[in-house]
Amino acid sequence: MASAALAGVLCASTLTACGSGQGLTITLYVNPQNNLQHVVDSCSAASGGRYRIEYHKLPRSADGQREQLVRRLAAGDTSLDVLGLDVTWVPEFAEAGWAEPWTGAAEAEATRDVLPGPLSTARWNGRLYAATKHTNVQLLWYDDRITTTPPKTFDEMITRAERLKAEGKPSSILFTGAQYEGLVVFYNTLVASLRGHILSDDGRSVVLDDGAVRAMELLKKLTTSGITDASLASQKEDEVRQAFQRGQGAFELNWPYVLASYAKEKPHDVGHLRWARYPEVLPGTPSRVTIGGFNFAVSSYSKHKPEAFEAALCLRNPQNQKYQAIEDGLAPTTRSVYDDNTPLDPAQPRSTIAARFPMKADILAELSDAAVRPLTPAYQSLSTVISKVLSPPSAIDPPATAAELRERLTNALNSKEIIP
């Protein structure tokens, strides 16, 4: 944890002007984050007494978070000011009229120096409806005691896994195969890397083109070649991480947080953990990796919109993105933060971006051409359909599965599927 002196530099955005006032309360609703309260307190202090920010923790599960926000906003609840939105929710909240558009100086500040991939998740129909907070992309993880160099392509990874299996060594390719959002993320990355499409660019019709079908073929090949974990169909991010740490796999496709977890739980072995960019699906063409993360929106029902915009900007400004990157391992959306190598706390020389994100070059490379999940207000329903139809992956029959998925996604877009 950084020293208390750090609070002085965790200032509000350039739009903030300190002064006195009525001491409003600005409510923030977002998922639990270990050190966000420190940022909240700093931004409250930076307002000069005009407002204080009250941090309300939503449930840990993404479904629980969305459900609580949707229920309250659908009822016109005016007690919500700043909303923490998963990157897939922005179109839904914008289309429903729950998120206030960002304009003028607030929009300029929210988009300043933001990486293109994360910024695309904050827009809908050409307008900005959120300010990017943190982002995420998956990497390839491997143990240099099992394989000295990372495979460059999926074909190479499969071939190497088969060879390791024949040699009696850890050989599994570990990824999120359970029936949930993680499987959708994995499939979306394969589709985008094959330059395919699930929906049209405007999100209004189902495409599911040749690239989407070829992605099913690869998913089928992966899960029927004897090189995936026996429990693949029940593995989410943390099960994948733990399986790799137990030595049950040769390759892991997962988020950057696995490095900190490995260092904490297996400190004597962390020196053997290596990473690389996501393997290429098309040889010679870098994969387009699905982006994750969170954005801040301002509720259309807020009674204190100017202060809510100001508070949101402070909570995600470069200084605070740096703080949460180092303290919580949340990848920044602002480009300049990656080059800021000054310690967060002078008493802790290793409290730097470089120490926390030694893989930042690969993260930035992937973010330069990241894939976004299908942009549509109906995304939650589409995600449920995709994970259902593709589960278990080993049972995929590409032509038949594609036909079923095309029909069910069309129904979902036309509100004929049950929206959770």
C-alpha cells in the first residue's frame, strides 16, 4: 500500500475546481476492488468539500452486478450516480436510456490518451456513454521447464502439446471451457482472429460467417485431440490458473492476474513462469484478443450529473489508474500510464508499473488491435445463447452447431430468447 502522502497526487481531473458547497453525496456502484476505497477517499478530498463519494459494492459475479443495476435503473432509481459497467454492458445501458452521454469538456477529458481498443467499448452509435477505467487482454502462459520457447501459432501449440503428451510430460492446453462468459470470450477471440463475424458491425443482424464456423472447427479440434484437461467443461479462469500451478498443463490462456497469483502461491517457482502474445490462429497474422475491463457511466436518473461526471473522471484519471494498476493489478486504459515508471511509494522502489506489469509490452501490442465482443444491447442474451450452444465444446458439430447458433442468435436479437 502506498503511503498516505500519495493522496495528494491522487487528485481529481483537470475539470475539478475546489470550493465549498452543500457537501453532496455522489454514489458509486461498482464491483468489489481491494484498493478502490483509497481512490474514492482521495477523490472526495480533492473535491474541496463540494461532494463526497460513497462506494457501494455490487456482487462479485458479473450477472449479480448487472441484475442489481438493471432492476434499480428500470425503476428510475435516482440514488445511483456513477455506474461501474462491464465493457459488454454499455450498448444495453445506452439504448435503455440509463447512461447519460458524455459531451463537451467531460468527453474530451474522458477520451484523452485512451487506447483505441478500450475506448471502443465506451461508445455506442457514435456517442460516448462511459469513461474507461481499466482494461484486460489474455496472454499465453507457459513454464520454461516444460517448453523453452512459446508456440507462435495454435497449430504449433497443438503439435507441441501432442509431443509432450507422448513424452509423458504435462501437455494440456488450459483455457476457459465452462458454460459461461469465459467460453464466449475464447470463441470470440478465435472468430476475430480468423477475421470472422458473429454479428453485423451495427449489431442488428446475425452474420456467423465462414470465420465463425472455422472457429468452431478449431474449438472442436482442441477439445477432441486429447490435449485438454479432463475437467475442461467445468473450468473457469481460476480453475484454469490453479490447474496450471499444479503442473497439469503445458500452456495456459488466461488474464494477466495469473502472474501475481503464481508469485504469491508459488514464489519459489515463479521465475519459471513465462508469457507471450496470444498464439496466432492464422499463421503470420497476430491474433485479435478479446478485450475485458470496466467503464464508468453516469446514470441518466442522477440528480447531480455535473458532480457525477467530475467524480467519475477523478476515479479513473491517470494517477488513479496507475495506483490501481500497481495495487490491484488492473491494466490501465490510458497509454501514458504504461510509460510512467516512477514508484508509487518512494519507500518501495519496486512499486512501479514495470514491476507490476513486466508483460506490458505484450499487453499493449494486443490492445493495439483487440477484439470487442459483439456490440448490441442484447449482448447478455446472446452470450447466454453462445455459451449454451457451444457447450460442451467437444460435442460441437460445426455445420449443425452453426445452424443452431444462427437461429438462436437471431431469436435473441428479436427478443424471442429469454433474456436473463
